[in-house]
Amino acid sequence: MTADVRDAGRTKLVAVTAGVGKPSSTRLLTDRLVAGVNEHLDADVRVVELRDLAMDIAGNVVSGWPSQALREVLQAVSEADGLIVATPVFAGSYSGLFKSFFDLVEPDALTGTPVLLAATGGTARHSLVVEHALRPLFSYLHALTLPTAVFAATDDWGAAADTHAGGLPGRVARASREFAELLGRARGTTGAVGVAPTATVPAARAEDGEAADGGAEDEVVPFARLLADLA
């Protein structure tokens, strides 16, 4: 895990990768997405390897008490302006390590947080895991998932795949650009290239038609409008 040195004025981006191998294709995909976002956004990025926290996560699940290292990572995820999350496909879904970690995130901690979804698997037949497993999980956590996700199968790696018109580099580039734009709009900053300031996404969901945090309703940008702007 990288050092957590941050400038409060910059976008805080956390990338959570659940690859268990070393080297890991899931970590490699995560690194490509981080590099892609960095081409468009001045962000302070932290990469979290869940493999390094596996024992801490298991201990928290059975005891209810997080270690200091796990507590600090959970806080960083909860306070992030945006998340990149990547998991290998196990048994047709996200990995147990991935799910166990996000089970420990407070239910409302990711409300309104932009999330870029990514997964890796042996074949393209597993690509729908993003839609039937990952997206529902982060919808439950009230996160704002980017419509464009990235799935990388074994055949997507290598020089031949990289030169294909619809290859992994092109998909990574598109998702990275759209995610940077969404982060810029959500924060109401000019951090993302070509993004004009807008009203920020509320930190908590509005209830009963009232604006969050007591603000005027016309100061809140609906999530649907944020997504429509990317079309």
C-alpha cells in the first residue's frame, strides 16, 4: 500500500484491488485505470491491496474489531472523493476477499461517491459479473457507479489484443476519461480536464423531497443529470 500523504485541496482517489496472485492481472488492470484517470485529473491516489489485509479482514469479521491498519484503510475509503474497485471473478462473482472488505464499510459511508467498476476473469463469458454482482453491491451502498465498467479476460492481455480497435487499452481510456469527468462534476471543481464547475453531489441522500444538509434543492445536481452529461 502506498503512503497516505494528501493535499486537502486535491481529489482523493482510492483504488481497491482484490487480486490474490503476485503478479496479479487485477492489480495490473487497476494500475492501468489509475494511470488513465491521472491523464485527466490532478488526484492524490492511494492503491489498496486487499491481499495484504486478508488476515485483518478475517479477524474483523469474526471479532468485530478492526486492526489499526484496517481501520485506517476503511477510513480512507470512506473519505475518498472517488473509488476504483477491481476484483477477480471467483465462482461467477466477486471474490470473497473483496466482498468481506466492503461488508466492513459503514452502510452510508459511500453515499454519492463515484465508483469505477472493474473485474478480471479467464474468459469474456464472465464479463456480466460487473452487472449482476458488482453494480448491485455498490447500489446497495448508495454509491454512484460509472455506467462504463471495464472487464479484462485472459485474451485481453498481450500485444495482439492491445492493437485491436476494441481492445483493453481503448476501453480503459474511455472509462478513465468518463470517470475523471464525473469526479470533476461531483466535486464541482475544474480538476478534470475540460470540466466546468457545477454544484456538488450531496454528502447524504435527501429524504422526503428535502435537499440534503438543509441546502436549497436547486443547488443539488441529481445523479441522473451527472450521468446524462457523460453520454
